[in-house]
Amino acid sequence: MTKFIVGVLAAIVALSYAPPLRASDRVSPNDTARFLAGLHPSPDSPLSALTKSAAWQRHAARFDTLFELKNRDSLNKIRVFAANEVPHADRPLLYFFSGPDFLYANAFFGDASVYVLSGLEPAGDIPKIEDLDSRAVEYTLHNTERSLNSVLDLSFFQTNDMRRELSAGPVFGTLPILYIFLARAGKTISEAETIALDQNGGIKKASAEGQIGTGDISQEGMQGLKIVFSDKTHSQQTLYYFAGDVSNAGLRKSGLLRFCENLGQANALLKSASYLLHRDRYADLRNFILKQSALIVQDDSGIPISRFDPSKWELQPFGNYVGPIPLFRNRYQASLAHLFQTRERKGLDFGVGYQWRRNRSNLLLAVQKPAIL
């Protein structure tokens, strides 16, 4: 009997351990994204065997529930809002202070040809799930769930928590989160690569194959990611994520503004931006967004209303301005409160930003007026 029990236990251990796949087995970025997102990869993918584990199936069920709730409670409503209120949404989108928040970028600007996201969080390496043992895979799945808790619950990433969680484990950085959001948005990823900018805004490969920097700006300029994808209605869209400091000092040697300028006239999204654009040390970025953007969608944490020249911008308020949360109480804008009180404002049926409850959220749609010749 003892030998029988030992044999059964050995068999269970053997079945519970999935050895790493051979390095020669190619896994596409789309299959990696789907696996991390709790969606089945293609049947012939080396990752298909890993979807039979209890850990992955629990992960998939949890993400099914979370994303179904997120779509129902806010994202679908944002898509309706965007279709009705946001014109020319197919321009390139600039979304600074975003971290890996493609979730809301896509909801507000689903037709953008190019998305440019940025944050201090490291971009990470190209995930190689096929090289991990079963324990590392389970840890990776659990860590992605923890990393998404705040954005799925509150509509924004909590920076300190995110930086800690996105720096842990064998699969780290913003790239896995971007993969998840792309897959759950119905996108098919065709390319994913690490890049670096030169100081003139040109793109080149990152310094090491498969490696991405931590956000430091070296002689190569700012480092990041390029992901090319498509869906049923868009033959090709491109997402760039750049990791680094976007204060005046950081921008001047990063090449990022040159890169964005080369994209042409753009739209901008600013949400949960820690009121950084109220500060003089971010004046270069603030001025660039005002110059480069034809349209800006933002909550009150974005560009101060006093910076919008009324001869150049038409402002439409949505929701309710109740002032900042206590952490940012010194950023109250009396002129913004006056705008909400005196201008005909439209309602919001979703929550967004730090005041993420529906009856406390605010948005400002700023559209450049046509130039008078």
C-alpha cells in the first residue's frame, strides 16, 4: 500500500509540473497576448497545452468576469460618448502619464491610427511564457491580475503599486499589461518590438535584443515599445509606449516631442495625471500638447483651464466638477468651477479619473477653433 501511495503522489507531481517548452518553439506575440489575457491561443501554439492547467483556467474565468463588468459599467458607455461627442477620433492619440492604460485610450479613441502612451513604469522584456516552468507561469498570471486591480476598479492605475507589481517576476513591465488590454479589445497583434528614440525623434532598435530599458534616458534617447495590431474594422493600428521622465529636463534630451511632432496634428487624452501639467517643470509638455493637439479630452487633473486661450479653444464641460480629492486639494480651480456653473454642461453616465464615481466625475472636451484668416 505504501508503494502504491508513493507512486500515485509521484504521478500527481509529474502531472502538475509542465516543463519549459523548447526554445525553438516559436510563440507569436498574439498567442502570448491571448494567453496572458485568459483567451485561448491558436490551437497549434506551444502555449495551448498550458491552458489545461487549473491556474490558467481560473485566471481565464476571473478575467472573463472582470472585463465583462468593466465593459458593461463603463467602457461601452465611453464608446457611446466618444461616438457622439468626439469628432475626428482617427487622428494619432497622445496620452501622456498613461502608464499601460490602452484600455481607456481605446475606449475614447478606438479609431486612432497611432497611440502614443508614456509613463515612468518600465516597458519590460518581450514575454517568453514558453521558457517558464509551471510555478513561474502561475505567478505571472497572478501578478497580472494584481496589477490590473486598480484600473479595473477605479479607472486609473495607482502609480506606487503599479511600479512595484510591474517590476516583479520573470514577466514584468508594461508590455504584458498592454498585451492583455489589446487582446481583450479584440485586437490581433502582428508585431511587437523594443525600440529607442534618438534625440531627433527617430526610431531605432533598443540596445540589446529583446531588452528594454527601465526608463532612463541614455545617449539612445527614450526607450520603449512598438506594437502593430489590427481588428475587424482597422487593417493596421500602431501603439507606442515610452518609459521615462517627461518633465522639462527629461524631454529636452529624450527625442519624444520630436517623435510626436512628426506624427502631425493629433488628439490628446489626459486622465488621472496627478495635476503635473499645473507645474512649471512640465511647461514644455503642456505647451506642446496645446500646440500639437486639435482636440483634448481631459479631466481636471490635466491642463489648467487658465491655459486654454478662449480665442483659440472651444470648451465643453461634462459631468460635475466637485474639486480635487484631498491628496490634491491645493489644485482646486475656481475658473473651472465657474465654467461648470455657467456653461451648459452635459451629463456623464460613467465614472472616470480620481473622482471615479459617476456623479462626481468630470470631463472637459477642448476643440481648437478654426483659424481666422
